[in-house]
Amino acid sequence: MAYKISDECISCGACAAACPVSAISEGDGKYEINPETCIECGACAETCPVGAPAQE
């Protein structure tokens, strides 16, 4: 199950920098994870200061 970024996202970009497969990009007001690229490693969740990424 891929990760998804909640509305708690503060658009800091920490998750995108931590993603080893570049599955995260800046979206409309928050970052978004491409579920087809996500390898479910959890690097984004570990890096996020507000805990926005979580598994669906």
C-alpha cells in the first residue's frame, strides 16, 4: 500500500528530498506521492516534521 500525504503537509520538501525513487513532487498546495512509483520504504514518513505521509 503506497504512502499518501495528508493535508497536514506544510510544503517543506523534506519528504521529496528523502525519497529514494523520486516518487514525490510538489502539488497544489502540498506535496504528492505517485503511488505507481512509491516503493513503500517509509523514508518520507520518517523525515516529515509534521507526520503528513502515511500509508493508505
